[in-house]
Amino acid sequence: MTTYDASPYLSGNFAPVLEEQTAFDLPVVGAIPDELSGRFLRNGPNPREVLDLKAHHWFFGEGMVHGLRLGDGRARWYRNRYVGTVDAGGPNTSIIGHGGKTLAIVEAGAKPVELDDELNPIGTTDLGGLPSGFTAHPKLDPLTGELHAVCYHWPDQVDKVHYVVVSPDGVVTKSIAVSTPTMPMIHDMALTQSYGAVFDLPVAVDFEMAMGGSPFPLRWFHDYEARIGLVPRSATTEGDVIWCEIDPCFAYHPMNSYDADDGTVVVDICEYDTMFDRDRNGPFRDSLPRLARWTIDPKTAKVHRETLDDAVHEFPRVADAVSTLPYRYGYTAGGEAETGKWFHTTIKRDMKTGATETRFYGTHCEVGEPVFVAKEHGTSEDDGWLMVLVYDADRDTTDFVILDATDIAGDPVATIELPQRVPHGFHGNWVADR
């Protein structure tokens, strides 16, 4: 089996930063909308030490949160802080605001770590009754205010995952154990108004690798029976789960999901051919993600796969108000498979017409996940802003860019130069003061 070394995932803007910093009243080019009062927060791995350069995986490392507070048209402060509590390196994948708390989160075992408003860790929480670990990607139902999650816990629970519902005030109200043939890697889930979806796809723990001491014992299984489990939101036991066959592929992130009028479930998703088959250090050298649509039929237990765009798309987002519902616009970080540039554009796609609008930041720039923030009195689904972290290799620093979501190729609404670069990481969110 061909393997690679970890160098792309440790060099350039993948390398960790060395210091926790605090800066106040950052310079702004343009004008920050007065309506934007809150914190933009982004989590990602920032290893304090890499012991084995060849074995290092991008998903390893202590969690570090980068935060930018906006208010009264000013960039009031920037902070970066390690998430770690006294006894752990801390969740390193995403950060959310829910139930009045700021929570750093990760999949596969670690419970959320609560942070204060200035990003100092308070301690872990089980949200009043988590049966195992949590997830990096709870899904918000905008109609009920609930979070839905598919959680797993390696290595304590190797034959099950849990479908969990968390109330608007941050307390677990439902947990259903769902059996799996082994321990699959489930980074995210899909949610509609009728179903939650469990992605049981061909990346799973190799127990021989784990027993042999592999630091990253997950790999692609060529003979895996890939499937998606539709969990009715009214379900009370795993006997209610509808398992649907899907051709082998892998995905981390759905863009959005909804119930179609014909009774099928539509999942728009960033899809890979394979994952961790040859590349043992990160996700991007086996195949690159394209935008696809999975139409799941609970009556026939089949999944129809359709490619929407062969171009590179990852880290998809939509407006929170249309999550779980039919929608029109999606936003991704885009790249080019031919040139090996993984993510250097921001893409807005009209899911009804297929039209795309692309913002290119320059040959020397690399971008992160676009976060959509709706205007308070918006008149359309895309009436809001996109918040994007843009790394400039020429200056070796990161800008926080606010775009008008109705015209992402136009002049930025505001650009804030951060006091240090923000390494390529995973996920963030806007946490409004209200």
C-alpha cells in the first residue's frame, strides 16, 4: 500500500502557531456593519509538539480556538486560546454557542468543553446526560431550536453509535443506541424535519492497526457494505431505523438536507471517492471532494447518487434558517484538482439553477469555511454576510473578510487583519450577543 509523509499537513498554514495572543481594536478596511455584535469563533488542531513527523495526522493536536469580537462597528478584540482542560488536550474540531454556553466539540469520545466569553476553558460537560462522547457536527433544527447529533465513542463502544437530541437550553432529551458492525468514522450527519441520517461508510477502525499501536487506526475498507440509516425523528428504539444501501464513497459534510414531496430524503453533500486508503496523514491526497446529491428512498431502501459539480467543494454551509428545509443557496470553500490547490476560493451555488458565483482572493491566498450570518431584517434567503478566514502566504498572516452574500465577488464589506495567522483548521461559527 502506497503511503505518504505528513509534510503538506505540517507546512505552510497547516503548521501550528506558537503563542496565545490578545489584541484590541484591530484595524479595519471598509466598515463592519453595526448590526454585527458578537464573536466569530473557529476551532482547529494546534499540536504543541509533533513526536513523529511521518506518522502525524492533520486531525491530531490540542484544540485551539481563535476568536474575534465585533461590536459597534469595531473589531474589539482577537484572542487565541488552547481549549485544553487540566487533564486533556481539549476538543479540536468545532465550536458552537448553544443554551447560553460556548462549547468546543469533537467526535469520537471527548465530551464538550465549555469556554467563557473570553475563550478560557471552564470544564467539560455531558449536557445533562450524554451516553458517550459527542460529535463535531450537531445539526440545528431552526423550527424547534433543538440540536441533533450522531455520537460515537472510541474505544469504549466499538459496535454502536448514539442518535442524540439536545434541547434548546442544552440538555439531552433523547438518546437511541444504533448498532453498527464495527466502529465507523462518522464525522457528521444529515437532518430533515422527518429523519436524522447515520452515515455508515467505508472508513472504520482497523482493530489490528489499533492493537499494533497505530496512532491513526482508521482506514478505507474496500469490501465495506456502505449504508445510510434513516432514523425517524419519532423513533424510540433502533428497530425504527431504516437502513438504505449506498455505493461505496465517503463524505464528511452535508451542505443541507430536506424532505422531498415524493417522500424521499435529499442530501446535498461533499463526496469523496475514497478516504484514508493511501493517504495516512490527512484527507486530501486519495481523492478530492465534489458536490453531490444523495436521494434516499425509505420505501426501497436505496440511495441514488448524482454529481452536481465536479469542481472541488468542501466545508459547505447554508443559512441557519433553511437548515433541514428546502433551500436555494449553498456556500463552500472551492479548489482545483488539476493544480493541487485545495481551497483558495469561496463559492456560492444556486441549488435551483446550478449557477455559481466565485470569489478568488489571489494565487497566494488560501481560504477556510464560509460562515453565513443573516441580516436581522433580511428579505431573501441570501440577504446576509459571509465571514471567511483568508490566509495570505505573501504576508504570512490571516485576514477576516466579511462579504455581502448577495454579491460575493464584489468588494468586501470589511477586511480585518488579524495579529497572527490562523492555521488551517476545521469549523467555526458566529455567536451573536443576542
